[in-house]
Amino acid sequence: MYIPDYYEFGCPVNIVAGHDSLEKTADILAVPGSSQPMLLTDKGVRQAGLADIVLDAVKDRLDIKCVEDGVPPDSDLKVVRQLAQLYNQKGCDSIIAVGGGSVLDTAKGINMLVSEKTDDLMQFTGAGALKRKLRPLIAVPTTAGTGSEVTIAAVIADHEKNRKMIFGSHFLLPDAALIDSRMTLTLPAHIRAATAMDAMAHAVEACVMLSKNPLSDAHAKEAIRRIMKHLLPLIAEPENKEGRLSLALAAALAGIAFSNSLVGMVHALGHSVGSVCHVPHGNCMAILLSYGLEYNFHKTEERIADILFSLAGPEIYAKTPKSQPAQKSIDCIRKLNRDLFQATKGLHATCLKDLKDREQHPMVPKEKLPEIAQTALGDGMVFYNPEDVDYEDWLMVLEAAWEGVPLDRTKVRKG
Amino acid sequence: MNTDNFTFLCRSRSLFGKNALEHLPFELSGMGARKVFVLRDNASESSDSIRHLRPAFADSGMTLGLCPPPDQNSGTGTDILKDCYRTFTGKGYDSIIALGTGPITDLAKALNLAVSLGPEVFKRGIQPQDQAKSLLPFAYLPTRGGSGRESSCRACCNAQIFELPALAPDIVLTDERLMAADTKENIICSAFSALSVCCETFVFADNPMAKAYASAGISLLMEHLFPLLETENEWNARPAAVGNKYRRNLACIAHASAISGFLLANSTSIISFHLGNFIAENADTSGLTAGSAAAIFLPRVLEQFAGNTPALAQLLLPLGGQDAFSAVPPVQQAAAAIHILQNILNRFYQISFGAVPRSLGDAGIDKSAVARLQEKIQQEDIWTETGISGAGRDKIAAVLLRS
Amino acid sequence: MEGFIEIRPRRRFFLRLYLHIMLRVLGRAIQAAARVDEDVKKEFNAMPENYTFSLGAFPAGPCMIIGKDTQGIVRYMGSDMEKQPVHLKITLKSVRHFFSLLTFTESTPVSNARNRMIVSGDVPYACAAVRIMDIVQVYLLPRWMAKMAIKRYPRWTFKRHTVDRAKVLIRTLLGF
Ligand SMILES: [Fe+2]
């Protein structure tokens, strides 16, 4: 077991999981004495009927003051301000956030404004600016991927000033995360695949990158095992509610792992592909994960080898010769991607050039790669990457991922 | 098939390792603390922990209030608590550090209750409306192994038991420099009770979060307990110079013990742990510690309640590691896990020249004593809080006999 | 209560003295490198006018401020946080952690991985600031020491290792 010289670990979120965990909302809110929540979600989630499931589950015992579905795909300062005003006008006393990352980020933003009774978010940016508990916030994740229900960070964009505000505080964490199998029933196959691969990237990066520690490893490995066991069967048979719950829990486990040991170059590059070419985060993760491992291979071979057990199971682990497990781990992840490509009838892309938007136009034209590489230089996650990455390195990784060919490890520059 | 229907909460953050102590001022001030009230026990006094605490707070601008270690002769627990309460409120403190294990953390939790909810709380008990209240920032800094209760959300004060999620420490900080020399019996007691809690949670909890904590705890114990106790050749030799290796290993045991406390806060029915405490209180033999007793019961409890379940087979993974697990055929894994647990006891019996018992018989509890204890288990209502039914008690009685 | 004592742990003089000296050297070296080294110039050029960043310790430990003045010239601006607005703050959680960092016993990436650093401000510029400090450390330190302080020792030209390094060192010493 690898124990670093120093590490921190914690996740003070009450995890409530089950096929009917939504019904426990009223009880959870009753503890801090709340009964008049604002239900926050986005249009997609509402159209999928998920907000109604939540409403049905809680309406008998809670007085829902308002249901707001105006959260844009990436959180926005103006929206946060508007919704905070609404919260105060309607006399809400808590928030139930139903959705993915941007819904939760918006909810965290609203919660800061209404709890601190201000309309200036700027003063809370950076780490540790909040000093006390905020009002009750309950997270109901709907994607089984992002893990944002257990992360301390929130990113809110200020589109007027064209910048991103980053918040980090333990007080931003929701009081409870309700993980309910009903929330992921209607997820389309390719989105299920992509979001699960996001969770996979969280878990794998948590095991390989610089802040790795025993507690995050334990969470991450269980997440990997569950994704490998349930993801493919679930694409074929989404009605299996045990599988859905298990996968949703895998996302939460991976979220706990990476919020404590942070992610590295895969996410740094993924964020950049996402912001330059508007590719959904999960798709970037699925494609880039194996490249991140290959790039760091010379520094982390042992760590990559260590996750083979969780990826492939004890039998394959036992039969793999001692010189090969790390390569085998990478192969496992590539094979999963190919299987998902088949299972989703080609909707799950395995290389950047295959990514297509709704009109079937390629999303990542090759001439965009330099711009992506430039953006990646400014992503903080690379701090946690074992090997240094400069502009040429980013470009080399991007070119391989664009073609879908393995990285030539001899070309990776070593210190 | 498990259904993953559960709730799990671990309120505490763990800070572990080198220069961990220097993180404390930042963490505490992040919770709004300026004046820190420091409680410590005699063990922490012997390890000279204040010598490390002071410089860690240098340049932080915070004020430390150092209480002397409570003296057994200076009065009852209530007197000490009242004394602390007066000083704390009189001088305007706003946060608590408990430096040490066991009773000192109970005192710290009781003090936190008194200063946060008012001293009436000891008369009226915890009310439902208290559940949501937050208490003052509280950091627990172990100086030895501990019993696991320190990091749970329970406080024991003058035979009164208080349970409140917010009672769990906000921060559990394990720094090697704070580790004090300890007797081997104590270390084994800590390690064995942590092992029992982690193993039982791992096997019985349908809860991946608890299992993750448990497996990390088990791995820590398996890798650091033997090196810790084999640093000296002779069992009876006094803990001599406390070296860095010793401190590192003991810190890992303390860490595992704190993890077991997180698990105790989430589960009421850790059978071997409760049974171990019950025996340590009720058996007529001295020298059988609660931890040792729990470790004796652990394999029997697992056999009795988990039998040949996949969960028991999975236990081999944290106990033996990935290589050992994948080497053993699935049908033999459960037996192999039990075998490892039993072997730990056997090996300690050998290296301690019989001082660590392998069975109740070794501890001097004969058949007739077992029969008396069995009766007591059937009668007493100590099990109601653990939620174990009548049938369960019969099984426990059987466990007792086979141990 | 008998035996109760209240203390306000004092500042640690020698630790702080060392940090003050090192920060002064580091600050001047960054200023020098910004005039000599092309890569460092490029990083600074990407920053807006008047942009400043600081490296310091929680809560009010020794610190240094680097920034561009109104003419866009990079300057070491001392340690007075009140005198000018600081746009990007890199803060170590304690003076002790800062000491480990500047005695090169704990490298920047390791210190960051151990959650001993907090960054408030724009992340892209924080990345640039770390890259600048990496380059400056390569200039200042002997190879074996720099190898411990950064992730990957760069492959520089002979001129950069000798002539440019000499220029940076002389400018650092003289402070221009
Ligand atoms: Fe992600």
C-alpha cells in the first residue's frame, strides 16, 4: 500500500443511496428545520421528467416554494443573482439541486449569496473565504458521472467580464447527496457511456496522480470495479435498477476520491478540448484517459499496474506476467472504449476526429489542436500530474488522440 | 445480491503525516477560530507534544490556552469539566483541541456540548432540535493508538452517553511527532479493536463508502502492526528509545483506529467490538483487554454470521492484498481470510510468550465462567442499542462457547 | 483553573530571516530573468498591464510581490501587500511549509500535492507563475538541486546554461 508522507482526506456529505432515497428528503431537511425548499434544475432534466419524480416524492411533506429550470449549461453569474433574489422573494429556506455539474454549481452560488446576505460573489472566490456553514443544500445527481455532489469546488462564469470565478470551501458541500436509481433510468446510452467514463477518469487519475493516498485509493478502486462490472450490461439493459444504482454510487465514490486527491493531465486536456471545441466533458475523458496514462508511464508504471486488479478482476490479474500489468491496464481502458463504441452503435467516439455534433460535422478539426494545447497550458490540474507537460507535449498527445493511435512512449521527454 | 440501500456520513477530515501539525492553524482559522483551548492527557505530556504544538502555531496569530493534564486526585470528572467550562467561557475561547486518547476526548466533547448548547444539556439530555446545531470547531490529535471511540460521534460523561453527529471531531490530525511511547498491551488493544470494527464493517455493511474506509483501515493495520511490535526483540523489554520508525508505525495504527471510529459512528452493531468490551468489563480475569477479546471473537463472529458468503471471501483482499487474493481459488477465500485473522492471534501468542491470548481459555476463562457470561448476555439489555435480536443473541452465545 | 496558561506562540526569528533573504533573492532573480530569458519574457507578456502576483505564507508571513509596472516592465516590488493591489496570491499554509519549499526539501509540485499551497486568482496566470519560478530555479540552483525542485530538468542550449545564467546571476546580485 502506498502511503504518502502527508495527505488529507474527508467528505462530510451525508450519502443517502437507494431506490427510494428521494423519499427521505423531508426527513433530512427536517433536521436543520427546513421545509420550504427551492427546487433547482435545468430544462433537459425537467423534460426528461426527473424533476417531476422528485416533486412527487417530496410534495406531501414539503412546501416547495418554487421550481426553477433556468440553469444554463454552464453556470452564469447573472442567473445566480436572479435566482438568489427569487429565493429571497419566495421565502425559501433551502435548495434541492436536481441535475449535473452546472445545476449544482449554480445552487452553490445561490447558497453563498442567500446565506451571507449579499449580492457580491467576488468576495468568496479562492480557497477558504467562507468561514461558516451555509443554508441547507441537497444534491440529487442525475448523470452518474461528474461527482460534483461531493466536491468542494464551484465554478461560476461571469460572462460580462469574460472570466471564471472559482470557489473552494468545505462549506460549499451539500448537506446530503441523494443517490436514487430512478434518476438515471432515461439516460441515453451514449451519455451513460460518456458520463461513466468521466467517473472512470476521476477514479483512475486519483490512483495515479501526485496526491494519491490510501483512502482515496480505496474509494477509487471500488468505483473502477463497479464501472467495469455494470457499465456495459447497463447499456444493453437500462431497466436493471441494481446496476443503475451501483453505477451512480461508483460516480459518487470516484467523486470522493478525486475531490481528495485531485486529477491530472487528462482533465487539464479534457477541460481545454471542452472549452475550445464544446465537446461534452465525458467524451473527452473517455478518449484522453489512456493517453494520460501512457504519457506518465515512466513515472507511474507501478501505480498503473496496481489498478489492473480492479479493472480486469483477480483472474486476469493473476495470469498477467509481472512485466506487463501496466500496459494491460491501458489496454483494458481502450477495450472498454471500443466495446462502448459497439454497444452505442458508434455514438461513443474512441478518438477526437470521430467526435461529431448533431449535424454530423466533426467537432474537433485538426487545425484546432494548437489552440487546445495553448489553453491546456493554463489549466491548474496539470500541477497534480507526475510529469511536466509543455506546449509540444500537449500537441503530441493531442495528435495521437486525434488519430486514435497509441502514444509513442519513446517520444515522451523524460527529465 | 446486496441492494446498496444505505446512508453514510463521516463528518471528520483526516490529516495524516509529516508536518501535519503545521496545517492546524490554517484549518482552524478556516472555521473561524482565533483562541484555541487545548486539553491533553498524561501520555501526551510524556511525549512532550506541547513542544511541537507551540511552534506549529508560531506566526499564526492565534492564542493557545493550555490546560494541565487532569490529575486523578484533583476531583471527579464533573469538577474538571466545570473548571474547564469556567475558564473557557471566562476567557472567550472559541475552539478545542484534544491532545491524547480515551477520557481526554470525552472531556473535550463534553466541554464542547456545554459551551455550545449550554450546561443544561447534561440535565435535559440531547433534544431533537440539537441535531442541527453546530458545535465549536474541535480537533482530535491522537498521541497513541486509541480505542476508536475518540473519532466517533459519541461522548461518555459520568456514565451518561451523548450521541450527536456534530460531536465527531471536525479534524483528526495524526502527526508522527506527537506519538508517545506506549505499552505493547495498549498498542495491541487499539489495533485489535480497530481490526474488529473494520473487518466486521467490511463484511456486514452493504455500503461501499464504509467498505472503502474499512479496507484502508485493515491494510494500514496489516502493514504496520507487526513491524511496530517487532522493533524490539524481547516482549517484556520496556519501550526504550522511541525512534522515527516506531512513531511512523504507531501513527498508522492511530490512523486506523480513527478510521474505525468513523465506522462506529455509522453502525451500531459491531458484534465482536461490543462483545469484547462486555467481556473486558464482566469477566473475572484481569489482563484481558477489550481489544484482545474482540480479536478472539472476530473470526468466530464472522464464521457464525457470515458463513460462506461472498462478502467474507472479499475480506481476503484487504487482509492479504491483491496478489494473495488472486492466488487463492474463490471457494477457499473465505477460509483463507479467517485463517489470516486466526494466525495474527497465534503469532502474537508466540511473540508475547503467551501474554496475548488466542482464546478465552488462554485468558483464563473456563467453561463455567463462559456459561455464566452466556446467561448474562441472554438477560441483560445491553444489546438493545446494538439492535441484535433474540436469535442473534443465541448465535452470540454460541460464539462465546466456541471462543 | 490551576496550572492553566495562555500563550501566543511567538514568531520564529531565524526561519523568517531566512525566508526574507531567499524571497529577496528569488524576487530579484525573477526580475533579472524577465530581462534575459525569452521564455520568461513570453510568460510575462501574456499577463495584462499592471498585473501583480505574490508568494507568501498564511496568515501574514514573509512574502514577495512581483509585477508589471505601468510601462510593462517586470519588477520585484518588495513585500508590502498594502502598497499595491495583488491580483494573484500563492500562499503556503504555514511559515514552516514555506521554509520547506524555499530550502528545496519539498518541491513546488510536492508541496502542492500535499495541499500545502492555496492559490487565489486566475489559474492560467498561476500556471504561468509556477513555470516562471521553475525556470528561475534552474538558473539559480546547481543541477542536482534543481532536479529535486522541479518535475523535469529542461534541455537548454549551452548558451542558456552559461551566458544567460551568468547574466541572471549578476543582475540578481546587483539588483537591476
Ligand atoms: Fe471529470
